[in-house]
Amino acid sequence: MPPLATAPPPRKDRRVLRAVLRWTAAVVVFGAVGAGTAYGIVGMERTDVPGLATESDGRWVYPTLTKPPLPSGSPGPFDEVNAAGAHYADLRALLLPAPKGAKEDSALRGEDGWLATKDFLAEYVEEDRAEFRQKLVDNGLRHIAARGWTTEDGTHTRIYLLHFATAAVADNLFARDLAPYSEPGYSLRDAEESTPDGHFPEEGRIVDVPRTPYVEPKPYGAEQVRHAYLSAGDVLGLVVQSRKGSAAAVPFQQTVVLQGQLLS
């Protein structure tokens, strides 16, 4: 990871402490996961999947995942010859598919599969949107691909992949602005308070794809929200899950891990 830029001036209002705390966060490099083109997690033993040990653990049934083909002669995002960490595969094809029985959210498909920035920013509290939008513009955001669904138990999942020019840009946004371990840099509209998810299993970490998961602590309102940021080369990912009552940990962990595998 490239060195972080000089710390920005302290943020106003409630973000003063965040500007100080985010510089203490360490980005963890994850343990190795195979770099094959297909991930048959639905056929794995439950004990092979981190944090998922029994038949009744609540894991969703995803289709077997296959990475899209690269354009002829193009390297993978983490090949040594790919200094920019570029994803040459179609970003829309790198989105995790919906699990069995889920109803897809057509609104997140956007136009031609690309989501408008304003629709992505709607995930955040209104007071943060203008600042965050400008930060995305300043850092040369290219596209946003998104997918969402709701499962039979009422869990609503949203996944966003943000494409930038280089890994250096995405890494800096991830570590400095969005996902310091202490607390997220920007608040989601349905979870203004989020804390690090200390129960997210350490196993299954993916080389070169750091993730920072958060969970909305009690007391929360009508529903609970979990979310995680991922940094993968020139792509930043955001996974959000919310559910009335409480959002289960297992499908959230499963979804984050699988999306990270597709980006690796």
C-alpha cells in the first residue's frame, strides 16, 4: 500500500475526533485465499467457511461464483505487471449475484448497469453527502456498479463497487477517509452510529483485499444495519445489510467474503 497523504485539516462539528482517530487505524493484510477463477462455496463443508459451522447457521445459498474473463492480454488486478492495480474485467460482472430465493432490487441497476452518484450517496446521512460527493469528484470516480436484493427473512442487501483510476487513489480513500478502524468516516442514513465489528471472523481473509466491517450497536431503531468497506486495487466496495429487529451476522460475513473473492 502506498504511503498515506498528509492528514487533512480537522473536520468541523461532530467529525473533529474522527479526524484524529482515523490516523491510528491499521490496515490488516489478509491471509491467502486461492486465486482460481471459480468459487464453489455452496458445495463446501460448513466447517470450511469461516465462522459458519453447522447446518442451521443461517448461511445463504449462492450460485457457484465465476470471475468474468479478462480482455485478451490484460493482467489481473494484483499481477506484478499491473502497477495501477487496475481491474480490466467489466466491473458490473464483478458484483456478487443474489442468493437463492432473493428478490432483486431493480432500482440499483441504474442506467446500463451504472448507478448515478446521487443514488449511491443516498445511503448516507444528508449532511455528509455534499462533502462526500466532492471527495469522489476530486479523486476521479469513474463508475459505480451496484446490486441489491431482499431475502425471505426481510434482510435487505446493497453492494456498491466504485471504480477509480489507480489503486493508490482507492487505498487512500479507504484508509484515510472511509474506513478507519475506529469508526466509519461517513455515517449511513439508517445507522448514524456504527462501531467496529469485533466478531467478524479472522479466517478467510483475502490477500490484497483489506476489509473493515462495522455494526450498528444497541440501542438501534426499528432495524439494525451492518456494513463493510473493501479495498481491491482500483475498486472500493461497500456492502450494506439491514433487517427489521436485528441483522444476522452469518449472511453478512458470507456476503462480504464472497464479494471480496470476486474482486481479488
